[in-house]
Amino acid sequence: TEVIVPAFTFISSSQAAQRLGAVAVPVDVDPATYCIDVAATEAAITDRTRVIMPVHMAGQLADMDALVRLSTESGVPLLQDAAHAHGA
């Protein structure tokens, strides 16, 4: 079981997955927003992927329109981490 998380975030995002027995799969972030990169997320999806966990960073929102489309097309649900979303 895998959970896709951004490579640039507080460690709690990946630890939450690990506490549930899943493997956290870090993916690259968008250099303009520091939020999870949609193309990198799509490339990381495997048959073992169970959740995509975007983290909204430093008041910047992840590209939720694109992530919702990816989630719908792939059948992998989204679980948003808004701990860094102050002011977003």
C-alpha cells in the first residue's frame, strides 16, 4: 500500500501514512508553489497507490483542479493536508 506525498513538506505527512502501515512515496513539487507536482504525481501512481496526499504549503494551494481530475481518472482518492495552508 502506497501513499503519494510531496517531497517538500513537514515529516508528519509521510509519518501518517507509515503509522497506518503504508509506504510514503515522495514526489517532486512545483518550484513556484512548493506544492505537489501533478505530473510527478501521475508518474508515481502504481497498482499499489491507495491515496494521493497533497499538502497546501505556505499559503499556496496545490493545483486541486488538476489533482481532482487525476484522482477521478485514476480512481485514487485525494486526502488533503492543510496544515501549512495558513492564508490560502
